[in-house]
Amino acid sequence: MTRDTERLGPAGLPYRPCAGVVLVNAVGLIFAGHRIDSSAEAWQMPQGGIDKGETPREAALRELVEETGVTANLVTIIDESPEWLYYDLPPELVGKVWKGKYGGQRQRWFLMRFDGSDDDIRIDTDHPEFDRWQWTTSEELIEKIVPFKRDVYQHIVADFRDQIA
């Protein structure tokens, strides 16, 4: 058995370390953004790679700002996933995304309550990742996520379910 950080994905490639944010508003709806780089209905929560020397929490807050314009003073961190969650890239993407260096992602997720107003959400960032966004239920979000990420989304929604509403 390998240690968590030594686990390999498809084609023997490592997993890209990533942090994600389940951003929940006052009525328990979850932020979902439509990926700007997809012609399909590809929706997801804010997430992205963890930079060298960065903690997962720091990465989650940085990604939140980069993708939504929501700053740390507009959120309250409620919880963190107890373990890394993994997904494999589908075969047609292995070797193509992330410069071919990774076979999937290992993700640490953070549940954050959004304390701002919808006007504070600005997806027109310096490097936009979303072309539109919405508040959605967890069930709708799971339906809209690309299939290869669905298990992770189901797992994290289940982990945080009691705290979302």
C-alpha cells in the first residue's frame, strides 16, 4: 500500500493537489459556475491547484477570489473535508490537460458560508473561468457536474449535508 501522496492515477501519473470550495448562501444554496472553456453544460464549484508552499486552506481562499471575486472577509469557513478525495481524468483527457503531468486530482474541500451579497460575486476576473453562475441545490449541482467528477461531488455534499442548510 502506498502513502496518500504516493498514490498514482491513470497511466501511472500522479494526482494534482487541489483545493475546492463549497460556497453556500444564507438559504443553503450552493454556488455553481459554468466553465468558460466548455461548450457543454459543464458546471462546477470553485476549485484549483495548490501552489508549492501553500496550504489547502490558503489555496481554497485564493481560488475563490480568482474565480468568483469573493474575498476572505466575505466568507466564514465552516468545515474542511476530513480526507483527500480523488478523481481520475477520462482516458481522452489523460496526457492533454495540465500539460500532461497528472492523471487526475486529489482534492481537499472547504465548506464556506457566503456573508456578502450577490453583487460581491464577480466572475469577470483577470483570468475568468466561468461565463455565468447561479445558486443551486446540491441535487441540481450533482446533475450538472461532468460525469468524471460526480463521485467526488456526491461524497463532499454528503460530508457537509448537515451543515449546508
